[in-house]
Amino acid sequence: MLKVIKFYATWCQSCKMLEPIFKNLKSKFNDVEFEEIDIDQNNGKEMLAKFGGDTLPIIVVLKNNQAVETIRGVKPLITLEKKIKTIKGDEKETK
């Protein structure tokens, strides 16, 4: 099972730029669980620190409840899609 967590804050401009990309990403993967965590609410900072987060936005990809990828900053939709497909095993990673 794959889970994708986006850590953000309402005051973060980069996080606002990532919002439509993340929304689009969610619509492309029905078999992946997506979660958004505001670091200023409900122990969000502690959860972010658990994954080694130090900047925003950060996307953490979990496979079988283990963090397998940490993506810092705003990335294009196609980059995020490829990473998820690679982690799922749908596509071989190309460098």
C-alpha cells in the first residue's frame, strides 16, 4: 500500500504553488492514499520532524508504512507521477 503525505503551511507560498499539482496528482492514482498535513495544526511539526523535514513543502511517500521517498520543494506533476509509478513498480526508473 502506498501513501503520499504532503506537509504544508497556509503561510507558505511554495506550498500554495504545490496545491494544484498535488490535487491533480491525487486524481491520477485511485489506488494510492493521499494525506495533507498542516504543520501548524494537530502535531504537524512533530510529524514532519519524524520524517526529517526541515523545509516546506515536503512530500513523503510511504510504502508499507515505511518512508521510501522524500521530495522537497515544488516539483512538476510529471516528475511526481514518475516517482510514484516507480515506487509502485508500474514503471522502471530512468535517470
